[in-house]
Amino acid sequence: TLKADVDKATRELEALNRLYNVYFQGGEDDPPRNQRKALDTLKKLEPSPLAVPARANFIDAANYDQHLEQLKHCDLVIEAISERMDWKADLYRKVAPHLGEHAIFASNTSGLSITKLSEALPEALKPRFCGIHFFNPAQVLPLVEIVRPITASNETIDRATDFVSKIGKEGVHVLDRAGFIVNALLFPYLNNAIRLLIGWFALVTTAVPPVSLTLSYWMLG
């Protein structure tokens, strides 16, 4: 209904008004020109990657070498670097000393073990670490996987769930396992699609229409 849509948009805007986002990138550039250029571009893109382009004003640019102290003011810090376990572990060791004592630390990984990632963190931070996995494009897709490692506290999961709800997303809880939920379902589907093609049971031109028409999937690329 229209009222439900308006209420959802209002909750999302109110939540964002309370957020102070820090966009970190490596390097010693001060001011961080590359990050600021990216943020300026973000405001100009059509269609906008953001529901409201002006929300880019809530994002501040920073780098890992000079501005990590800004993290002490954050209630929630989400890591979203490349899917390399060793890179993430190095970053966690660098970031952990600068987090507030009540801050939640989360990874946006789409499938790496949250429990394994937590091994790079100090013991005091492990109960406040979880997965918060957005789907791309995050401004369009409503689902967020909230991944619970064996080390996470109930309070951490509750706060992560509350955050996801306040920004207008649909959170789903999942225990820490390979692929979580969505990718655990997706990868067998992709593997079977490849087997069909390898075995000449179907061609791309004949397989795509029935899949797209019955499952509402579309062809990318």
C-alpha cells in the first residue's frame, strides 16, 4: 500500500540521518582525493545508485593510514574489501585497536567463513563480530543475510538485525556455513547449468527462455 511504502521510506531516511558513514580506502593521500572523486561521481550517476542522491553527503572519505581514529565514534563498522581471507585478516588486525568498546564489527563477505575470519580478531571483539551480507545492487535488492558465527553474542545479532530493519531491508538469520543461504542454493544451480551445456543437453539460446520465463531469472552480460 502507499502508506506502507511511505512509512518504509520514512524509517529508512530517519535511520540514514542518524548514520555517519566513513568510506575507507588504502593509501596515504590526504585529503583522500580518489575517494572524494568517487563520492562526487556517485552523486551524478543516472540512475542514481542511491535511493536519494543527497544521501552521499552522509559519507565521509578517509584512508587506512591516517584516519582510523574516526572508527572509535562508529556503532557499526562493515568491512567490504576483496574476498581474500588473508587480506581481510590483515585489515582486521589494523582496524581492531581503533574500534569502540561497544561497536559491532561485521563483514560483507558473500561466503567466506565468518568464524574463520574472527580468528584475526582479539578475544574481546569476537562476540561483537558477525556477517552482514548485502546483495548487489544493494540499493535495489532487499535481502540481507545476517550470519552468526559460533563466537557472536545474542546482543550482536539483535543489534545487526535492528540496523538492517531500520534501513528498510529484509534480514534473514543464517548460521555460518559455506555460501550461507543464497549462494549455497545458487552454486549448485550454476554447476548444473554448466553440465547441461557441456553435455549438449541444451544450448544457451534454448535454455535461457524457459528459465527466465518460469523462474523470473534474466540473462546477464
